[in-house]
Amino acid sequence: MDGGPLTVQDSANTVHIALFERAPQPNRATIALRTSAAGLHNWFTHLQASGLRVEIEDHEVSFSIYFSDPDGNPYEITTYEHAAFAAAR
């Protein structure tokens, strides 16, 4: 209702799924994941070592990395541990 995604999470607050409403496009169903600052750093290092083009975006309250798999399907991994990730960069 506030313009953001529909977010579903488990009762332990460990799994979050965000659903974004967009116009239909081929291969545009973005998978968005949330992780810790250390987890985002590990993902970034792993994906770059795999040869994928990875972009980092500083959203001021969070950091996200964006990449696509070899079939062109887009992914986003985000941490809300902004200060910790910024310090580790």
C-alpha cells in the first residue's frame, strides 16, 4: 500500500521474500534475497570470481548487489547492515 513490495517472512524473521509488481517482460522475474553484511561481501566476492558482472548500489540505508545468471534472469541481494558493509568495503 505504501508503494513498496509485498514482503512475506517466516515467524523467526530469518526468511524474507519480496514481491514487486511490474509490467510483464521476458526473463524479468527478479529474485531478491536479504543477507548480513558479511554474507553480502561473501556473495559479491564469489560472484565476481565466477566471472559474472556484479553491480553494487548504496541505497543509504542498505546496500544491494545486482547481477544476472547466464540465462539473463536478474537477481538482487541486499543487506540492511549498511555501516558494517560500508566499513568492510
